[in-house]
Amino acid sequence: MPLFTRLTALREVIAKHATLPVRISRPDDTAGLYIWPWRIEEDTRVRSTPLPRTPDNDPLSGAPAPAIHFLVLASTNLDGETISALESARRSLLETPVFEVGNGRVSVMPATLSTSELTDLFTAAAIPLRLCLAYTLRSTG
């Protein structure tokens, strides 16, 4: 299942309850919620064994989909609207941790990033530090 398809489905789950527009992008100064994928992690089975190859099929079609690590962020404003939007995103993901995407399912799990990891991530991206939620998106079948 394509990465963007999974991210688009995730955006739709969050947008159902969001009080601000939801985008899949690096955050900027526009009011809204941002789904910022910051790391794609291959399944260890892909790294440790060669993919089966046959002349009539794509070897990647049988490969497990990579996990997507992402943050949900809002603007740098700490007003009621921004904090409510983050809370609505959090509730959406807690209420719908598994959802259908095309002919498969994906799951969203909260992730933990240390203050140091978050600081390094925001500094490397030259983005002002802001409130965020961390999650991992995985295909479940």
C-alpha cells in the first residue's frame, strides 16, 4: 500500500473531528494541524532476507510496508483553538487506532520521543519547538 495513501487516510481520520484544517506537510505559520512524517522505518524482515523474485510479479508487492513515524503539530500559538485542535487529533487517534485503507488496515500507536530527540528533530528541520503528539503508523494486513 503506497505511503501517501496511508497518510491521506490518516489525515481523513483526524480531519473528521479537527477544529482546524489538517495538512500532510512540514509545519509552517498557517493556522492548522500538520501531520509531519519524519521517518520511514523498513520492516526488519526486508533488511535481513532477499525479496522473492519471479518474472511475473513485483518483488515489492509481497514486502511488508514500512512504518511511518510522524508528529501531529499545530501552529506555535498556545491559544485555546490550537490546544483544542491538538486534543481533537489525539481523541480521533485514540478512538480509531485501526482503520481500513484500500484493501488493507493500518494501526496508529502513540510513540515516545525524549526531549533531546524532539529538540534534535526540530533543530535539524529549523522549525520552532512547539506542542506535538508523536505516533507510529503501521500496516496490519
